[in-house]
Amino acid sequence: MRVWSSKQVLWLFALAAMSMSLAAQQPTQKEKLEQRKTQLQDEIEVANGILKKTQKDKELTLNQVRALDKKVRARQELIRTVQAQISNSDREIRRLKNDMARLDGEIKTLKEKYAGMIREAQKRGTPSSALAFVFAAEDLQQALKRLYFLRQYSGFRQTQVEEIKALQAQKAQAILDLEAEQGRKRQLLGQEVAQKQELVAEKSQQEAAVAKLKKKESQIATEIKKKRSEMQKLEQQIQRIIQDELKRQREAARKQAEAKNPGSTAQAGSSSEAFALTPEGAALAKDFAANKGKLPWPVERGIITQNFGENPVPGTSGVTIKNPGVDIGTPSKSQVRAVFQGEVSTVVRIPGANRVVLIRHGNYFTVYSNLEDVFVKTGDKVSTKEAIGRVAADPETGESTLHFELWMDTNNQDPKPWLGR
């Protein structure tokens, strides 16, 4: 048999306590679904705000249709989330009913045992008066034994009574919990019906909007051509800025290497497309990479109206437009914030993209395009969630859209997997 030392026992208790604490901190499935439902409701609210703002315009725009499409998809996911909550509620109701059945059985068993004990005592002729039972003893030793028996008997009966009361209290609480859960389920079923009705109306709106767009395909084609040209100019400018950063880093690394070893040829001057990072820059890049999937959004509220990569153009037959980042529809005048700490590499004005801010995080870059007000300048150090500007509104449609990109060295990445929900 293994003998545990006191240190090992203490370590095991500490580990068990830590595990229980961590488990308690983890959100339950019920909490996760409620959080996701709140997020989806907010996305729908943002989409409604965008549509209300832009529906005042005479002409239907691509962004309006995209916002409507996002709203429909968010509504569909919201319905699935509510349905998952209903399934959870069904499981909880079944569990509570099983608990009540178990408690009923335990209460019945205890009551039967208690009644049986009373009957058995009566059969044995135990006097109803405890005092008379003690004094009827033949001698002092028997009297003491009877007194001890009565104390034990009384204590056992009291314990049984307390157990029955405790189980009855548990059952009363289970009944209250069941009634509350059944009420919650009724609410969820009502929400499901209401959301499905909203979805039918929104799909009808969506179909009508797409049909309207199809009637002006030539106008859309012109818009797409203009958009592609603007995107190309933006990408060329970003690539040029990053290449300039690369050159500066290589030159700095070359000078540093020559200072350490005069006359040597530094490897830092190679044509590698990766950055030569200082220890501080490497640590920052490592922290940035470690936060993949947890970075805050570049705006407090918004919906992704265009994803990274090829996006189908509504109202056209098979026409797509390539997006090097994500487009985020926002409420008017929304502030833009840095998604991570870093240094502002440049602030530049680009035709079609308004003002653009590029922030460096080691060998990672984040790009914030279509800003009208900028609160930072080149060389500024920024912290996570620090406001760096404000989203510009389209002068014709009133639409506010932030174009956001994420680069690693000279390769642009899909920003969506990097952002937290």
C-alpha cells in the first residue's frame, strides 16, 4: 500500500481546489448561448441602424443589400441559438422532474421506515411514558440501559424527521425551479415564433432588393470597376509602406551588425521578405500572435458586410470582388480603435479610401481605412483599444464603413479569425 507524504497530500488538495475554481470560472452552455444571443441581437440592431440611415436615400446601394443579407444571416443564427436554448431547457425540465421523482421515492422510503419503527416500538410494549419505562427497571443497571436506549431511540427518530424535512425542502425548491424553467421555455418558444416571423419579412425584403439591383447591372458594373481600382491603389500603397519598413529594418540591422563586427557583411541586408526584429519587436509580435481569436474589434459596434477574399456581388450573375480585408458597417461617426498595442507606421490619405492608418505590431500590421478624423500621427505609440480616428460617412448615401486589414510581414491575412466575438 502506498504511503502519501503530508506534502503530497497538501499538493493534491491544492490541485483539486484549483481545478474546482477553474471549472467554476468556465461559462456554462446556458451562459454561452445567452451571450451569443445578445451578440446576434446587437448585430441585428446595428444592421437596422445602417438600413434606417441609408433607406432615406433615393437609390438602393450594394452596401444596403449587404447589410440586409448580414441581418438575415444573423437572424437565422439567432433562431438556431434560441432553438438550442429550448433544447437546453427541455433537458433541464427532464432533470428536475427526475429529481422530483427521486425525492418522492426517498421521502416515501423514510416515512415508511419511520412508521415501521413506531409500530415495532408499540409491539414491544415500550410504555408511552419514558420516565415510567425507566423506573419499571428491575435494578439500577437495567434502568441506565433503558435510559441509554431511549436517548438513542429519540435521537434516531429526530434524525429521521430532519431527513424527511430536508428532502421535502429540496422537493419544494425543485418544484419552484421547474416552474421557473417551464416559464423560461414558454418565453423562448414565443421568441422563436417572433424571430421566424421577422425572418420571413426580411427574406422578402432581401429578394425585392436583389431584384431591384438586377435591373441596374450596368451601373453596378461601373461601381465594381471603380471599387476594384480603389482597392488596387490601397494595396499598392500598403505594400509600398511595408516594403519601406522592411528596408529601414534591414538597414538598422546591417548597421548594428557592422558596429559589432566592423568589416563584416551583415546577413540582415538580404532580400528576405521577413522582418529583422529587435527583441522588443519579437516579444510584441509573439504577444500579438498569441491573441489570435481574442483581438478586440476595431469598432465598438459593427457588422461585417464583406468578408476577406472573393465576395459575390448582389444582383449580378457570378460577379465577385476580391477583398484584401473585411468591411465593417458601423453606426454613423463611430470611433475606430487599435486592436492591439503598437506603433503608428504611417497616416496617409488615399483617393477612395479617405485617410488610412497603419499600425505595426512587431512583424504584424493592422490597417484602418476610410477614416475622416485621425487622432494619431506617425511614430505614436498606441495601446489596445485606444481611439485612433473616426469612420468616414459616404457623402451621397450616408453609409459608414470601415475597411480593416491584417498583415504578417508582406502577406495579408483574413482578419476575421483574429477577432474575438
